[in-house]
Amino acid sequence: MSTDLITHPLLGVALALHPQVALRPEPFGALAYHYGNRRLVFLKHPDMVAVARALNDHDSFAGALTACGVAEARWPSFVTAFQALQESQVVVVRTLPQAGQEEDHS
């Protein structure tokens, strides 16, 4: 197993589902449909769906993986999969508020 992926920079990035993406649960995981670019992507495992849904609740991708109970040995495959989701614009980088600033909820 490559340690490059376990320490991959994506693990420290805050991600979120794109606002124009909807997830439809399926027995194998979920379908992700992007209403903007009209792409349909398969999330082929329930753990992928759990992590995708948890992204907004954590300050990093690694935080979402940990919260969802994904073993570190599986992180490289999740990094690869979520890189592809980022390229498809299913997930996007989320900007976190600076220390001392509150999020704008207007």
C-alpha cells in the first residue's frame, strides 16, 4: 500500500457535495446527479455515500472518513474515488471561515 495516498493533500481539505448535486439511495450505494453539468455518477458502496453525506460536518476529508469509521487502510481507495468525484464536480472544496469569523447564514 502506498503511504503517498494516506498522506495525500486531499485528506486535509474541507469538501462538500456540490450544491447542484442530489444523491439517490440505491442498494449498491447511491446515484449522484449533477443538475448543472447533467452528469450521473455511481457511488458504488454505502460507505462512499456515508462519507459524501458527512463532508459538510467536518473540517477535512480525513475528519469525515474518521467520523464514518473508515479504516485508514481503506483511505487510499477513498482518496482516489473522491478525486474522481471532485473532477466530475460532484464534490467541491469548501472554504472554512477564518478563526474569529462566523459563517454567513443570510
